[in-house]
Amino acid sequence: MLSVTPHFPHEWLVTVTVKRGGGVDPKGIPLPTTEHEVADCLVTQMGSEEQVRNDDPSTTCWIYAPAGADFASTDRVVIPDGPMWPSGEFEITGRPSRFPMGLSVPLREV
């Protein structure tokens, strides 16, 4: 699968942790949260003009992830400390957008 993120310098890329709520069982008891990692992500505080115009106004950054990356609109994302990107825990502010060479995920800090 062709992906956009390998075209960036390795030091610009980061592995993020995706936290996904488990929902509730038939009795309403919360199910455990699951976590998985997504490697080779580019985190930026700059979006395209279209993204800035159309995304939730509280969006503070975007992740560009490789094609096939697993993000859902209800996930939380943990970005590790790094010199070139914001870090901490973020929530997804809209639907992740798939494009032929990857995925764009809008985020805001929580």
C-alpha cells in the first residue's frame, strides 16, 4: 500500500497510542478500553486551508497517518513528547479523512 508519511524525514515521524472505549455490556457495565499503536505518524499544527475552514474550530493539530491506520472518531490519541510536535492526550474532533495515500485525523487537547 502506498503511503505519504514515508516521504518525510524519519525524525519528523512518531508512534502514537490510540485509546478506544470498549462501550458497555448488555447490563450497562463499562467494558475495558483497548489501546493500539500507530507508527510513522506526522503531527502538525498546520492544516490545509480546507481543513481549517471545515474542521471543528477547537481543532489544535492534525495527524497524518499511513494508509490503513486504525482511527475512529470516538478515540483518544496519546502523542509522546518530541521536539517538533505537540504532545499529551488528544481527542479526535471529527471523522478521520481517508485519502489514497493515508489518513488525516483532526485533534484537540484534553
